[in-house]
Amino acid sequence: MKRACPIEAEARAPVTNAPHTKTPGTVAAAPGAGTQENQQLNCVTDLDWARKNFLTLQARAAMAGYALHELANGYLLCRWDRARQLPDLLAVAAVLLQMGVRA
């Protein structure tokens, strides 16, 4: 006597796209999730953007083997026994691009 395989029985069963009849209970939302107050980007100041840009360039330089340091009057890009002082982040990005680093 041949036994029916349960997987084959499922494969022969008709496929229906009926919605589920059991629904989970309600999930409590986080405070402020339904309002727009937490969804604005105007809480980031220009100083935060400048810091973010510096940290992004510092990370990309580090991935290429360079160290980027912030000085009182500019930036210092170093690797091994070489160092280059640059006045601003645009100059840092330009130098990194010249060296083949995506800035």
C-alpha cells in the first residue's frame, strides 16, 4: 500500500488568494510616530553638515590609507612620511579625487 506524501498533497491543493482570517492584535505606536514633528530635517544645523562632510572625507581618506586631521586653520592630509596642509574641505576633496579616491 502506497502512503501519500504530505508535500504532494499540499502541491495538489487548490491555491486561493483569500485574505487571512486571523489578524494580529493592534501594535502600539511609538510616541510621536503619528505626527510630523519628528520627520523634518531642519533640526540639522550648518555646523552639523560641515562636521558630517569632514567625517565623510576623513573616512574615505582612511579607506585609501590616508589620515585627515582638522587644524585650527584648515586640514592636514597625511600618509606615511608625506603631509599636505589644505585650507578647506573643497581642497581636500579635490586632492583626494586627484589621488583616485572618491570624494
